[in-house]
Amino acid sequence: MTLTSEMIKTKAKELGIDLVGIGSIDRYENAPTLMNPQTYFPEAKSVIVLAMRIPRGTYRGIEEGTHFHNYSFYAYNRLNTIFRPRLTYELACFIEDHGWEAVPHYPAVPERAPAEAPVAKDKVPHDVVCSVRLLGVGAGVGEIGHSKVFLTEKFGPRVRLGSIFTDAELEPDPIVEPGTICTSCGRCVRDCPGDAIPPVRDEDKKITVEIGGQKISWGDVHMGRCTLTHHGLNSRVSPFLKKDFPNLEFDVSATDITEEEAYRFTHPVALGNWANPFYEENNGSTIQYYKYILQHCGYFGLCGAKGCIRACMDSLEKAGKIQNTFINPFYRKPPWEIKVEREGKKIGVINPFREEGLDRLHPGIRAGEQKESKF
Ligand code: SF4
Ligand code: SF4
């Protein structure tokens, strides 16, 4: 049955998908085996990449420091796991209604894919997970900015991507010339609270790959620092860490932790319990808000992509590089940041949580106890 790129794009528009691009499979021939659409679906002829916008207003609460759920809910987890996959599914069904197989690709990240044993001797280890950003480049949807965030001409960095592989041979879109959108302004570098993005001019910290005959480069982002920050262990942008660990002077920019270690560290801390009978406010959670936001919104996203999306978006809006324009600028006052410093004096043997709890519950009972640490 006839199926054209134009038919797919018209259907995508009807479904409410913001952007669609199509790449021919040969553009991905240099992709590593475990990230190659053809390892996944050997007969694939085309890769369809769709983008859904992140509404600019989902950053407002985190920008004001007054509301943190919205970014995680509407702009991250639910956009990536519900709103966009639902439309990806609908588009895949439309393709299959025309007699062509359509593989909607599970939105995982390649660096987190498990190294499982092959199911047979002639197979590669599963799961094959393609980089949706590289698929997006090959499908002409946009480019990878210096920050490694995917940029589009319509929405700048405010998009989440999905992909479908099909055996239908479709008219491909031209690849966006590298440097069309990213201005190499360095705002993402300066505003990232984890100091995770390398300087724009540091050629040693650039990743370069080839897609469809184009050389594509971006900064080698320190994913350990990014993950620590994004998952809430950076006091500079987490009032919740500051509240439950007021004495922690942990400088994320000085760490060289790997992404894997950062995951192992942040999730157990967020989901853990510590029975402290004197600190009633946090219901036994290690960090009360983290368990709450994970359970209610499905993810943290606690830095609100301060550098790689918010600052980049502002820079590109000012440079006239984003077609989706607004009446008012995003930043209406200087952004907030929390100082990474110890609260109060050196602690030593003193346990302020116990003291506060006892003073509240049993005033006077600590009479005669050591008052100050000699630390
Ligand atoms: S802020 Fe955006 S436009 Fe500027 S260098 Fe970073 S990715 Fe490129
Ligand atoms: S998600 Fe946050 S920590 Fe990671 S690069 Fe973006 S601004 Fe930096």
C-alpha cells in the first residue's frame, strides 16, 4: 500500500505531534552495533523521529523557586512516558494500517542499557538502545547543541524525542547543517549548577560522530556531575537537600564520579529511610521531598535543566534562533542559587536533630549535657 513521507507528516500533525523528520537508514550505517536501528530491525529502510515540545511555562515554578513538580511531571517523566509515547504508538499504528511494519522504539538511554547475555550464539547482547538524539540528527529534526541537548529551530532545546523504525522506503528530510541553531554562546556552560558542561572551546572535550556524511560534535558532558545535580544531590539548586542535610558541604563540581555511581548514590538516598525519632518532620525519609516527587511525578529533574535548557533557551530566544516566540522574556529577575556552606558551627559530637527534638518534646531535659563541640 502506498505510504509517503507527506502522509506520515499530515497524520502526525493531526495527532498533535509538533515536529517530524525522516531519515533513510543508510545515514546510520556508522552507528555502533548496540545503538544501530538495523541491529534492532535489519529490514528497516527509514527512521521517523518525532518531537513534542516542552511548554516554556513548565519551567516557571522551578525558575521562581516556588514549585518543583511541574518540570518533572509535564516536561520530563510524563512527557517522556505518557504524552509522547501515546502519539508515537498512534503514528506506528497508522504506518501499519498501510501494510508496513513500524517499530516504536522504547525511550531508554544507551548508556543505561543492561549488558545482557545474547539469546543465541549469532546474536548481540540485548537490549539494543539507539541514541534518540543521533536518530533525530539523521532525520533532520534538529542538531545536537554543545550541551548535548537536542535543539530544534522551532522550540530550541524545549523538546522530547521519540522514534519509529519502518521497512517503508520514505523520502528523507535534509540533515540540519551543524551550527545552524547552536551559537556556541557558552551560556549552558556558565549556568550549569553542576559544572558538568565543558568549555565551548575545549577541543579535547568534544565528541564527534559522522551521520549521513556530516560531522556532528558536542561537548563531552560530565554525566556523573549532571546526574548528581539532576537527581538532587547538589545543594546549589536543591532546597530539599539543604533542608535535610543542612551541614553537608558537598561540591558537585569537584567530583569525578561516574554516571553509574551517581545513579547508585542518588536513588537509594532519595528512596531510603532513616529512623530518627527526634526529627519528626520528614516521616522517616532520608530526604522527604525526593520520595514524594519520585512517587508522584516519576522522576526528579531537580536542577530544572538550569543551564542546558533554561539558559540555552534564553540565549537562543534573544538571538532570534527560536521560531516559537513569546511576548515576554523568560528571565524577569536574576536566577536564584543556594550557597553551599555549612549552617551554624562545627558539629563534633553534638547532634542538632536530637537537640531540637528533645527541646521540643521535653524542654529542659538536656540540662547538664555538653553544650558545644570542641571540634
Ligand atoms: S547555550 Fe545552547 S546555544 Fe549556547 S553553546 Fe550551549 S547549547 Fe549552544
Ligand atoms: S541537567 Fe542540570 S546538571 Fe545536567 S547539564 Fe543540564 S543544567 Fe547541568
